[in-house]
Amino acid sequence: MRGAVVEDIIDRLPQTGDKGIYLKQQLKDKLVEHRQYINKHGQDMPEIRNWKWELIHE
């Protein structure tokens, strides 16, 4: 799970401080929201389902 990787990085970077704690809580909240959406609608949230890689042209 990518969220777990982000949480691990935050834990290893104490300089993130309160911002890191806030970000970890946002991640957890979004996962709960996503699970609830799946349980109700039977599919990923649109922001996940419709996500696509974007090419960056320099």
C-alpha cells in the first residue's frame, strides 16, 4: 500500500513535525472515505477510477 510507504517516510523524517502528523491523518481519513464509498457503490471513487498518467512535455 502506497499510503503505508508515505507514513513510513513521515515517521523517519522527524522534521515534518505537525505537518507530518496532519498528513498522516489526512491519508487515514481518505482511506476510510474510500472504503465507505466502495461499500456503498461497489467501485473505486471517481478520483481513483478516472485517474490517468499525464505526460509532461518539456
